[in-house]
Amino acid sequence: MKTITPVLLCGGSGTRLWPLSRKSYPKQFVPLVGEETLFQASAKRLSGGTDALGFAAPMVLTNADFRFIVAEQLQSAGIDPGAILIEPSVRNTAPAILAAAIRAAAVNENSILLVAPSDHVVPDVAAFHAAMIRGLSAVEQGQIVTFGIKPTHAETAYGYLELPHAPDADGAPMGLTRFVEKPDAAQAQTLLEAGNYLWNAGIFMFRAGNMLAAFKDHAPDLLTPVQRAVDEAEEDLGFLRLAPDPWAEADDISIDYAVMERAENLSVVPFDADWSDLGGWDAVWRESGPDANGVVTSNSATAIDCSNTLLRSESERLELVGIGLDNIMAVAMNDAVLVADMSRAQDVKLAVAALKEKGADQAVAFPKDHRPWGWFESLVVGNRFQVKRILVHPGASLSLQSHFHRSEHWIVVEGTARVTVDDDVKLVTENQSVYIPLGAVHRMENPGKVPMVLIEVQTGAYVGEDDIVRYEDVYSRK
């Protein structure tokens, strides 16, 4: 049995599936299709194995903002990571994949890595594993393998792989003629009809040593800064922080441009099964199984005389109703609503750009602010007050802190809180409350085994998140 180390790339800008996906909480962390998040499904797909294929603990590359979300969702999925590498700044896929290869090669140059984005939908896991097994023969011959998806429609959101001829029925590895950039609609239709083009899935399998050799041949300028970033990395609460200074010297470049489009030892494994990167709300509509009228609705949405339409409300308190709609996508959240023609799915990023231009928080900030201890959401914000709902995970605690400009009133509505106010420590249970005077040194903890939820009422001259002084913090924040 061959053992493969999965490498999950977990970044993202959160623009194509706005408003549900945002920069502070991109789509891989959201349950877009089914109960699991895309990240959890990706991790599970690359765990366990078969008689012919086994998986080592995954390596995850992400940024500091997402590190605790990654750890929490892996734990919830029952998966222990081999390593979670924190990228100090955005440098695209080439430096990230190089860092993974360097780390793996330090243990064994023949280590086989499978690099995959963490936001894909692959319903037929067995078919995907079979494609990986077909690719192993090429990897063992020193090839870098990329996986190409058989197109089902003329898609303009994906790049393409041109093959010398149509794939064989057995899906055996093939040579690659060239990479094709994302086409316009007419060109996409031509590529679909040609039969020898596949969607570029951005999934790669290789031996660590062969990938390092490819970087030496085609992108040598990346080797020194990324090697230093790995060598000088520091452990931090179970994460591995790549060194920021050398990392900043690495070029911001994709693996396709840096290596793949130049490499001669590249093979393609065709994958002829359902696949999607959920690159737009039209893709979510397709993957959600439209009814006979082409309609998809969430539990809090109702369609009346609609066709080819997606209606999705993310709030149980917000009912979304569509009447007489055709080819429309409407997505509603507590703080933002998107309504657009389905054909404009790839233009949702224009909405994000427009909101950034006007300074709207909704452009990048998610309504729930996820923290290492849990999350909070603002329910009401006024001139001199704010009301929040706060959830604290079992065994977790907020930092010991104080505020210059606000006092707080906490009402526990679920579970039990251990509350520190200056020198006083006490338990506060459901339907009990506690007052935190302005300037008091305080902390809330959840000593129980179930989530603790409280309502926080802040009052004062300023209620911004930056009005905080931390004295102790188990998460090493400042």
C-alpha cells in the first residue's frame, strides 16, 4: 500500500460566493452543500484509505487569521493534522507548495504529496481515489501529476488543459500539450466540443524530491527565501509559523506559472466524475440538485412560480420569498442580500469591490466573528451601546482584559460561565448576570462540557473591538 501525505491549501479571498463567503471567513469553512464544510469534506476525502492507498496525517497551509478555524474544524471532523503551517503573508500557491515539499523532503525525498485546494466538491470519493492510484505509476517514474476534470459544460471560470488527443476510456496518465487560460464563452464552447480539453483542477501529486528539482530548474529564485522561511519557522501553540522576513522575499506567483507550464515531466490523469470548485452561486445551484423547475431553496426560502432560480436564506428569522423569478440567484444574510441574474455569477466579485469602495464592513467582515475560543455576533449597535451574542467552546477562555471606554453586562443564557472581575471569581449559570465596570480586569471562561452562550451589553463612549488591553492570553494574542 502506498502512503500519500495530503497537503491542503486553505486560503481564499471570499469574493465569488459573497455574501456567505467573505475575506474573514471564506467558502471552505462554510457548509455550502450538505452538513460538512468544504474544508472538512476535503480533509475526510484524503484520510483513511483503501487496500491500495493510505493517507498520512494532512499538512495544512493557511494564514494566521484562519489557524484556529482550521484546527477546530479538523478536530470536529475527527482528523489530527500532521502540521498546520501558517503563511505570514499571501504569496500564492508556488511558495506554499514549495514549503510543503521542503518540509516533506527533509524527512524523505521520496515522500509522495497530494496537493489540493480545500474548497472542492468531489461526491464520488472512490472514483477520486482510483484516479490517484492511476497517477501513482507516473509519480513513481519521476513525473509530476496534475488531475484534469472532464468538462460537462462550457465553463468560463476554469483554466483548461489541452491533451494530445481525447482521454482513453481507462483514464490512464497522459502527456500535456499546454495550459489554456480561462476562455470566453465562445472559446469555452469550442474547447468543450473538441474533446481533448480538461478543466484544470489545481490538484497535483508528486515526490517531494521531484518537486524540489522542478523548482531548481524553473523557479530557483524561490528556493532560498522559502527554505529560510521553513528553517527559521517557530512553533506556536501547535502551529508552525513560517519566518515572515524571508517569506516576504518570495515572489507572489502561482504554481502553474512558476513550474507547471515549464516542466517537461508533467502528466495528466483524467477524472471523469462529478467535481466542482463551487466557483460561483451558479455552481452551488447545480450541486444542490435543482427540482423539476430548476429551483433550489433553503429551509427559510419559498419559491412561487419560479424557474432556474436559487433562493437561499442563511437566517431562520429571515424568510426569503421569490415570485415569478427566472434565472435569478438570491442569497440573504442578516447583514447583506445578493440578488443577481444567474448568468452574472462570476461578477459577484464586482459587488465586493463596490462595497469596499464605499467602506462597507460587509465587503470583507463576516457577521459572526470567529475567535480561537468560539465566536460572537453583533445583534444591535447604537451610538453608545452594542449588544452581542457570544459562544465559548467547552474548556475555552477569553483573555484577561480590561477596557478604557466601556462597561459590560453579561447574561448567561446557556451553560455556565466562570467569571473573573478584578479579584472576584465566581460561577454564573443560566438566567444569571454579572456587571463588569469600566476599567475592571475581567475574563470569562467555560468550565463545562457544553458550549456556553451569553448576551453581552456594552455601554460607553466607544465600543470598538480595539478598546482592549490584554494581560494574559492562552492564544498569545496582543
